Amino acid sequence: MSIGDLIRYERKRKGWTLSQLSRRTGVSKSYLSYLERNQKKNPSITIVKRLFIVLDIPLEKIMESDNTKENHFG
């Protein structure tokens, strides 16, 4: 599962819109949309960490996601 897929899944599970997640994280709605659609291939760890914390996703999942493992740690 990519970072974008995981973020979209958790956002929808919480019943939040992209606008709500954007307000809670300070990440632009357009950036979130690109990320969720896997059009942003190298998201910064800082932004991913912020999203994971707000969405209450364990940070260990960063290492498990396809995008991060391949692009930042592989």
C-alpha cells in the first residue's frame, strides 16, 4: 500500500474531507490530493510524519509503505 493510499484510507475512515485534513495539518488541499492519487512520488518525510500524527497512523507504517521504502530508504 502506498503512502497516498494509506492516507486516503485513514482520512475517509475518520470521515474527514481533504479540506478538513488540510486545515488540521497545514498541508495544502491540492498537495494532499496529489499525494492520495499517488501523483506525488517523493513526499517529504516531514509532511508524511505530520499527516501520520494527525491521522493517528503509527509512524512505523512509514517504513512499510511502498513509496517511502523505495524512494527514501531503498
